[in-house]
Amino acid sequence: MGFVFSGMTGGFLVSPFLAGIVYAKAGYFPVFILVFAALAFDLFLRIIIIEGKTMARSIADGEQRERYKARPEESSPRLRKSSLTGNKHNEHDSAEDSDSEHRLSGSLTMIGTDVDEPPKAKIPGTSGSQFSPAFWFRNAFPRMATLLSSRRLSAAVYGCFTYGTVICSFDAILPLFVNRTFGWDSQGIGLIFLALTVPALAGAAFGAVSDRYGPKRVSLSGFAIASVSLALLAFVRDNSNVAKAGLTVLLFTLGTGMNLILTPLAADMLYKANIIEEQNPDVFGDAGTYALVYSFICAAFGLATSVGPAWSGFMYEDISWTAAMVTLVTFCLLGGVGVFFYTGGAEAGRRVRLDEQV
């Protein structure tokens, strides 16, 4: 998980750095050439990737061919034809028998439905009304409703939203701030984002720390570091060398805190989703929960890309840089409250390590 979100975080933060340098050196249109090149490389990787199901089928076919080669007595066409014919007859007979049993059991079930079926359990949160929003949502999206009913998973989703809000806020207001305060051009603006980007390279290390000490401690540490960094950034207001150095250091500590938040919470979401899936096999079936959990993370990021720049831009333009930092501190503190009460401890990390060993 740390490797995955290192790439995502790096993409959020390295794009202003690269775009700023290219724009300063080559102009406007080469920036889009860089974007199209990145998209083309991503498409190329997706084309050449081998999915797990395809690989499993290839391995199974290879093992089957090896078994046939090791048994030459079954390699004659006559024997293969007779065995295939017998298998087809057996499959046809077994299919007819199972179909008959299925029809018979279905008829018996329909006959005894009114007498033997127990009363259906009341769905929590519906208040007995079949027209309430909670009842409709739980029936229309049972898998999503089952996962979001967990406070622990919902707290992790909100933590990811907090992370995205802070990061996207700096994408919007940091270039304006350094340009107006220090007079930096696009190249200087791109270079200052390196302070936020570099900690993302340690995402795998942050994930290992989370596996060892649990997502709660690590993510709370990230919220604390980020809150202190944001509070101190509110005092960076004048054009001096001390302010420039302080801005660079505080952005680095902020990036460290943000990366301590994201990776543990994402891992905790998957851990809790696995528990919910084991407790509700009739709801999830063979589909699993990984794609749905990842969609929650993407939805949190999508909402953050709208809320963060809009709110922080409004606070910075209409009030001040200090006011924008104060609101971001409030966001971090609120995200930390949910993590403090609901996020799992060290047992989540121990469970992950045991699953990996198995």
C-alpha cells in the first residue's frame, strides 16, 4: 500500500514542479506535450500488463500439458475421443439430475414459504419505513451500505478526504503566495513543491512502520505533525531569507505528516473491509471488497480536489494567508478526532503480517 500511494502522492505534488520548470524554459504548449507523454506511457504499461486470472490460466494449462506428456498411453486419438465422449455423457446426465433436483427443491420451497420462512429482520436505521433514504440506500447499494456502516472505515475515508483537501489546497494557493510574497516565477514555484514531494518517496517505509505499530498511532502522529506545521506556516508572511528557509522546512515536515496519514488509513480500510466481508459473505459473494474500498479512496480524493482549492482560495483571496492556514489546521484536527476514536491499533498491523506469511 505504501508503494501504491507513494506514486499517487508523488503525482499530486511533482506535477507543479515539472510543469513549472517546463513552462519557464519552453513555454505553454510543451507542458501539454509532457502530459500526453505521461498518458501514453501509462497506456503502454496497461497494455503489456498480465492480469492475475490470465496468468493463473496459463499456469494451469501448462501443468495440464505436462501431465499429458508424462502419460503417453492416453495420447492416442482413439482413447482421447472415447474419454471425451464418456465425459460428455456423464456431464449431460449429471446436469439433468441436478436440474431435476433444483426444480423439485424450488417447488418444495415455494410450497413451504408461507409456513417455514422466519420473519425478516428489521434493517437498522430504517425506523420501520420502507420509504426512508436509509432503507432505499441499503437496498439499492447493499455492499456500499454495509461497508460505510462501519465507523472505523468511515473515519478512514474522512481521513483520506482531509489529506486530499490539504494537499490540493496547497496546489491552489502556494504558487500565488510565493509569487506575491517572494516574487518567484514558475520555476521557483515548481522548485518549492519539492519540499512537499520528497517525503512521498518514503511511503513504503511509512507503510512498514504502520504494519509494526498499527495505523492509529502512525496516522495520529501524521495529523499532529501536519497540524503543527500548518499552524507555524501561518507566521510566514514577509519577504526575508528566514521566511524562505522556514517555508521550505515547514513544507517538508507537512509533507512528512501528510504521508504518515494516508498510507496507514488506506491499509486500515482494507483490513476492516476484509473483516466485514468475512462477516457478511452473502452480501459480497465472490466479488470481494478491494475495488469498492479503492473507489471510496478515489471518491474522497475527488471531493477533496473540489473542496480544498475552492475553500482555501476563497480564504486566501478574501481574508489572508493566515486565515487559510487556520482553516486547514481545523480540517486536520477534525480528521484526527475520528482516527483517535475509531481507527484500529497494532492488531491491524499484526494481522497484515500474518496474512502475508500465509
